[in-house]
Amino acid sequence: MTDSRDGQTYKTVKIGDQVWMAQNLNYETANSYCYNDNATNCTKYGRLYTMTAAKSACPSGWHLPTQTEWNTLFTTVGGQSVAGTKLKSTSGWCENGNGTDAFSFSALPAGERNYDGSFIPEDSFASFWGFAEDDGYGAYCMHLSFSSDGVDLSFDGKDNGYSVRCLKD
């Protein structure tokens, strides 16, 4: 898939009936950041977006996944308790926390950007925004960790910087 806004090309993968970007989005918007404020990391990991930026970051014909769409993905790959291992890349995760990448989703340990501008280690975690909000403070997201085979679904502060994986409409 080529993003007509900036010409960047992304791998895609069909998992069950869903078509996902198989790379993190790297479209520059206001309130999007490179890990550790280093442009090389945007090339490697894609950008980290606040929820406000993530809402409009996906190209035309693609969208942020809903909680239901994330859950469909997890069910398709064998359930929430093993989805982390099956979706994580085969390298880059610390302490032998690599995955099998059994479905070519290739989730990289891109780290996170806290609301205060500090960063959570790049080789330990990956978090992805989803499209749902609660009381105006938080938003829905999915987390992967080097230390877990599963995935964690939660609401987090909208000013944190997380990766974006777009899902085809």
C-alpha cells in the first residue's frame, strides 16, 4: 500500500478477513514523534502519536482499529493469551522476548512516549492506539511486552505517544 500523502509504501497482511498494515505508520503530523527524538527511529519503528494525532493519521481507505477489531485479530491468531507471541517480530525484543511472527504482523518493540516527553525503552514494549475513548482523558490501546506471550488491552492517557497500525476499511 502506498500512502498518497507522502509516497511511503507499507507492507500489508491479510489475517482472517482483516487486512492490516504490517508496519507501523510513519506519516508525520502535529503531535507525532520519533522514538527518543531521533529521526532514524521513525524509519525503523514508524512514528509515535498522541491519540488526537492518531485519530486522523491513517490514510484514506484505512482506519484505527476498534476494540472489536483488535479482538477479532486476537481470536484469529489463537486468543489474547498467545497473540503477543504470534504478532511480535522475531528479533529486536530484549531478554529473549521475541515472537514467532506467525502471521507476518511483525510488531516491533517501538517503545512509547510518555505525556511528559520521556520515553519507555524501545526494546521492551510496543503500544498501539485503537479508536474508542472514555471520559475524555483516556483512549483505548493494545500493549505488547517482551515479558508476555499475551496482549494487554486498556485505556491510557491520550497524550501518550503510541504506534499506529491501520486497518483496511
